[in-house]
Amino acid sequence: MNIYKAIASNKTKTVVFIFLFIVFFSLVFYLIGYSIGNPKFYFIIGLFLSIATGFASYFYSDKYILFLTKAIPATKSKYFDFYTVAENLAIASGLPKPKLYVIESPALNAFATGRNPKHSLICVTTGLLEKLDRIELEGVISHELSHIKNYDILIASIVSVLAGTLMIAIDFISRGWIYGTRIDRENRNLSYLKVIILLVVFIITPIVASLIQLAISRKREFLADANGALLTRLPDGLAQALEKISTDQNSLKSVSMSTAHLFISNPIKKKQLSSRLALLFSTHPPIEERIKILRQM
């Protein structure tokens, strides 16, 4: 897939995912309402929340993600290499210089977000800035700039907000149902079938939310690696950076399953995953395979 097909595909996927999200979100709330005894009311609530979230995610997903990751603006005086590398590579790629942010963490990672190149940002951890040399940093920034140019950031950011919102809504409703703080237990009068439906919704929805994130093809990482290497003409720089990132044992605390797919490498370490099944939901291809391909360029 070339860059032009990738951009067109990502723009189309964005519209499709927002539509499917609205349908799925509304259906989930309808089933909850059906089980509780008020399907129309819950369907309307679900439809309203999904449309509002879809609209807000397009325009404000970057701010939401910055809030979740606890990122702060990066100044030129304090992060000179980060600032100048991003500025130089943006000029070379023909893109506006993205806003720059850092996450204060010893972990090694980075991500880009925003709805388009004019409203984009790159965020890296302070650990990455401390442990990577300038050539390796150029490899990482060129990778993130490629995501921006390919419009990967648009679909990735929107999916983060949509999936996160759905998870929060289901968690809120399920806690209320289980503990009786939101729903009067004495007035529920649920049949066994309705209880089963409700439990299935609570269990299946988080899994589906994770699968939504998998709609972001793993190929986008390979494409960003290739385009980044083309921009710097030094594929070994990114390969060395990925090697350091892959051996880093520090955990990035300000991350969740809804934002993990944004990063250059999965920030949720295997030892943090609760089960082998969770590994199936990884949005990143094996980092060893990415390094191997870069070494062959």
C-alpha cells in the first residue's frame, strides 16, 4: 500500500468507525435498557452519547489523550534536541511543525495524535529523550511524522476516545447495577434471560471495544517505519531506537488499553497483561520483525 492509498483508506475508515461506533453504542444501551425494563430511554441516551462522543472525538481527541497521558508542553530551552529534530524533519517532510509534548516517565516511548497535519502533536517520554542519541531520536520522530502524514493519527485518536468512552459508560452502569447504587434492586424484577443478556453485555462490550482498536491495521506501523526511514535515509537509526525500546523494563503508568495503540511500541508490557488472551489484542506487530525489516533496507 502506497502513502496515497493509506491516506484515503484512513479517511474512509474514520467515517466508517464513527458510524459503526454509534450503532454499537446505541445497541449496547438498548440491550441494557431491555434488561432493566426501559429500552427506549436507554437507547436514546446511548444514541445521544455516541453522537456527541463521535463529534467531540474528531475535534478534541488530542486534548483528551493529552489529559489521559498526563503530557506537558515541551519547551525548546529544556528539550533542545527534541525541538530541533522535530523542526528539521517537519521541514524535510513538507509538514507543519507539530506541537511537542513530553510525559515525565523513565519508560521509552512516543506517540503522535491530532486530526490532521495542521492540528497534530508529537509526545515522547523523558526517558526516551535521555537514553536515545540524536540519530535514534530522529528515527523515532520520523516514524511519528509519517503517522501524521499518512493520517494514521486521525483514526487512531478517534478510536481511542470512542473505545474509552464506551468502556467508561459500561463500567459506570455495571457498577450501579451490581451494587444497587444506580438501579433499585427491589424494582428490577429481571427475568433470568434478561439477567443473562445484561451480564453478556457487560462482559462482551470491553472485548469488542478492544477489537475496535485492532481495526487499526498493524500494517500502519510497518508503513510508518518505512516512510520514516525514507525521510532520514538512516533506517538503522530507528532500528537501534526500537532495540532500546524493546529492552526497556520501565512501565508507563499514564496509559490504558484505550490509548496503548497510539504509541510506537506497546507500552503495556507482557508481564502487565492479565492473561495470554490479552496478547491477542495487541495492536503492534512484533518489534523484532520491525527491526529485521529495517535492517534489510
